[in-house]
Amino acid sequence: MKKADHIIEFYGETCPHCISIRPIIESLEKELGLEIRKLEVWNDADNQKLMEEYSEIISEACGGFAAVPSFVNTKTRQALCGVHDKADIQKLIEGGDCKDNVCMPHSKMQK
């Protein structure tokens, strides 16, 4: 399985929303043959610092604050906040243009 180094999931260990989305993430990883980088931020100061580096785009996706779960595409500098369906997260992975917490196909990333 290849690493999807351009995708980061920030989550909290006991966050109910993070736990509820886990099966969706695992299914997506299996279908796409990739591994999303998952960083727990409630108990890990280093991961908290990394999340802070992306706080501007995460806050935009979350409506003005940084929350978990959050997904960041480091290539497109786009983010999703909260629980999403598989299609939304896949669009983010593939370079979707995310606005108002919705990812649409991104013209710059199309092959």
C-alpha cells in the first residue's frame, strides 16, 4: 500500500466523530490502495504543532476554528472538516477544489 503523503487526517483519540468516520477511511484506503497519514492531536504536542501550521485552511473549512476530524491535502492546500462521506474525501485526495466544506473536481489537478 502506498503512502498518501499529501493527505493528513488530524483526529482526537476519543473523539466520537473521528471514531465514526474510521470505517469510511479504512474502506477508502483499501479501495484506492493508499494509506492516509493519521495524526492524533489531543495527546500529541508535535501533532498539535503540525495542525497549527495548517490552522488557516482548516479553520476556513471548519467555519472559523480548527476542529477534528480534519483532512488536509498539502498539495492543493485544501481541507475538509468534520464527518464526510467517502466521495468527498476521495475528491480531496484527488485534488478537489474545496469551498464551503465541499470538494469539487479541481481543474488544475485533472489529468
